[in-house]
Amino acid sequence: MSLMKQRYVLTQSQKMMVFILSMSLYGLSNMITELIPAFRFGSIELSVEYFAFIPLTLCILFHPLYAAIGASLGEVIFGEIMLGQFGGLGELEKFLAFSLAMFIAGSLVRDPKNRRQVGIAAITGVAIHQMISSMVDIGKVWVGIEELEAVPGLAESVVVIEGVSFLNDVLFSGILFALLPTMYLVPRLYGKIEPLLGMKPRDNKIRYSLGQILGPRVIVLSIVAACAALIAEFMAESDMALIEWDADFVDTYGDWFIWISIGAAALVALVTILVMVSRRRNAGGKGVSHG
Amino acid sequence: MEQVRKLLDKISVEQIKIELLNTAYGNADTLLARLDPRTLFIWYLFFGIAPWFIHQEPVLLGMFVFMVITTVMSRISPLIIAILCMGLLSQAGYMLVASWFFGGNWDTIMPLAVLTLKLSVISLASVTAFCAMDPEKLSDGLLKIGAPAKVSFGIAYGYRMLPNLLDEYHHIFLSFRLRGKAPEKHGILYWRSVIYFVKIAVLSFYPLLLSMAKRARTTVEALETKGFSYAGYDAEVRRIKLAHLRMQGRDYLFLAISALYVVLLFSLT
């Protein structure tokens, strides 16, 4: 027991190091994935959701809590605020769900050299995260549409869409960008990266039983976090989106101005791209182009 | 696919870096940038949340026009606006296609368009509010409204380090490409090249993890020399640090004009 406590005791500055490391790396990867386009085949979307292997690796190698919180904050700062996509209250749900999933994945591993354990933890982490987001999304529709059963096929289709996207995220994104890289990175980094932060590697001689890992603290934490995530999401979106399906206003107003706004958005995108292209061409002419 | 590749060629890493730095530091002299961060928070709280509860399209449209004006005024970088527009349009398109799949018809376009309008008002509000402030201002403002010291540090650090990190990542990526061998054939839908690039993109994080770990240690040591972790919790330190934030005449004027505009919109419809 004393040994187990030993592993979790980090000094204030070591916690800060783990936090900074996780924040900046995951933030960077988020910025990169934001810029990678998605491939769509009908309703199935093959997209790089996130480079989940970075927070997973760090949660497994270091203190899971600080690595998880750092990664979530990094996502909000780099991927949202800096790109101007900060979603206000809705970000809170993402933040909690992601921290929780990564924390659980990190706590599951007791021996970072054991690839099977690392792999199971990685895929579990992604599955937990996607599960929470899918449940929140389905719940949003149930709450958002007052007479969901009255709309033919909508309830089933929402569940089907969410189920497909869950499987797709876990099986495609999860395997390619969480499972394989984590299994590659963790054993290689174990023992190499910790001295750079001035700390000892996690001791793999300590064995916990599953009961110890899923102790009351983790379970209570997960329930609380899951509830908080749901509440946050409902608060952000309680009166949203799908309520507009009662279409009584369609005949009240014409729909021309909507087209104007969409057209304006498209036009701005087009003009921006053109400006960027021409700018690059100018820069290339002066010989300062960078690739 | 071809178009996407061409577009990606245009968006180079250098370009992105320059745009981000521009966003962060390039527009300190705009009207919005000189406002107090708290003013912008209040302003954002209204324009970021209120559109969800408004169902009159003229009001939403008026708000959209207002957001466009403020966005132009705060000189947001074109890259950010391009990303925003692509996101909004693709989301609306996807939902439209999905609804057709399950028995929707042309009537579904209308609610979706209204939703897109709402979303664009909200995103433009957040772009204006958060990109108008330079990073120091944003982190000071967050500290003032009670965010933990780590959050405000994270923002400042992110803006400072991101260009360096992107640079380093890019260098590692390029050296992997130099030493590696690209696939000779692209394959159907470029799948060979895609896999090759994705693999490099993932592998490049290995050296970056190690060098970033070193850098994190240096950063924390520098922070501790300045007493960061204790200063963060000390009320007196916070007071001195944030003494420069003051609500001035132009803050109240800006809020008043915004409020007046919204009231006008509602009364006109």
C-alpha cells in the first residue's frame, strides 16, 4: 500500500511539468487534426477524430489525472480558443468526458511494458469517451424534440446514426490513432522520458488487483463526472437545434434571407481562399515561399 | 480529393504559423482590442448564448450583420474565417443529407438554415471576443473572473510556444520525409500516400515528446524561480497583477451600443 502511494506522490512542480507537457503536445496535435480533412462515404465518415495516442501515452506513463486534465485544457486552448471555435458552455462537457476517459485509461495500466495491457487500456479509453459523447448526443435529441415519437423514424435513425458513428470512431480512429501508436510509443518511451522530467519511471513491480484499480474513488469520480458532463451539455443545448423542426414559421417569413447568409458564408470562404492563393503566388514570385 | 489536395498545398505550415501569430498579436490597435476583457466576456455571454433562444429570423439576421461588422472591425485572420465557414457549411450539409435519408424533404432545409444562422452568430461572437484580445489580456481577464492560475498560464504559454512547436514538428516531419521513401504509386484515392503521411505524422511525435519533456522541465524551473505556484493562490499578488484592468468610458459605450442595437432589432420586428 505504501508502495502504491509512492507512485502517485509527485511534487508540485512535477505535476506542473506533466500538465504542461500534456497540454502543449495534445494541443499541437489537435491543431493538426483540425486541419486534416475528413473522408466521407455516405453517412460513414472516416475522419481523424483526434490523436488520442498522445494523452493516452502520457496518462499511462505519468500521473493520469494531471496528464488528462492537461490534455483536455490543451484541446480547449489550442484547438478551440486559438482557432476561434470556442463553444462556450458546450466545451465543458467535452472537457469532463475526455478527462474522465483518459484518466480511467491511464489508471488501468499497471505495467507500461506490457503491450497487451496498454492496448486494452487505450481502446477502453477511446470507447469510454465515445460512449459518453454518443449518449449525450442521443439524450440531446430526446430532450430537444418534444414529440420525438411523432416524427416517423427519427428516434430509430438517431440511435442508428450515433451507433454507426460510435463504431466507426472506435474501430477506425480508435485503432489507427489510439491503439497502434500507443502500443508503439509507451514501451519505447518508458524509462526514457521520465528522467527528462526529473522523476522515476512508474514502478511496474507493484501489482494491483482490478478491485484496487476500480476502487470507490474512481467509480464515484466517474459517476459524478458523467452526470456533470450530461448536465453541462443539457444546459448548453437545452433549447436548441431540433426544436426548429416544428415548421410553422416557414410560411410566416420567406426563406430568401437564409440563402443570403449561407451564400455570404460560401462567398467569404471562396474569397478567402482566392486571397490566400494569390498572396502565396506573390510571395512565391519574390522567392520567399515556404513549403 | 484532388481539390482537397490542391487546397492543402496552398495552406503551408509557414502560412498557418504566420496567421496564428497575426491573430494573437497583429491587431492590438483595433477598437475591440482596446476594450477591457470583462466587457468582451459580458458581450460574448449575451451573443454566445442568446441566439439559441431566439426564433425570429429577422432578429437573428440582424445579429449576424452586427457580428460580421464586429468581425471586420477586429480584423480576424482569413484562415480562421475559412476554417469557420468550412465547418459550418459541412455541418449543415451533412445534417441535410442525413435528414433526407430518413424521409426528410425540402422543408428540412429551412430549420437547418436557421440553425446554421444561429451557429454562425455564435461562432462569430466567440471569434470576435476571443481573437480580438491579445493573449495577455485574455489570460488576465480569465484570472480576474476567477479561473485557476493554470488556465491563464496555459493560454499565455500556448500562444507563446505554439509557433515554436509547430516549427519543430514540421522540421521532424520533413526529416522523416527526407530519410524515408514515399510510395511510388498513389493508389486508389491516394490511399498509399495517405497511409504514408499519416504514419509519419504519428511517428514525428516520438522525438517531439522527448524534446517537449525537456522543455517542460525548463519552463517549470523558470516558473518556480519566479514563485509561480505560490503567487497563483495569493490574493495580494492577483490584486497587483490585475490592477491595470479598468472599465472605462469606451467599455460602457460599447456595451450600450450593442444593447441598443439588440433592443432596436427586437422592436423593429
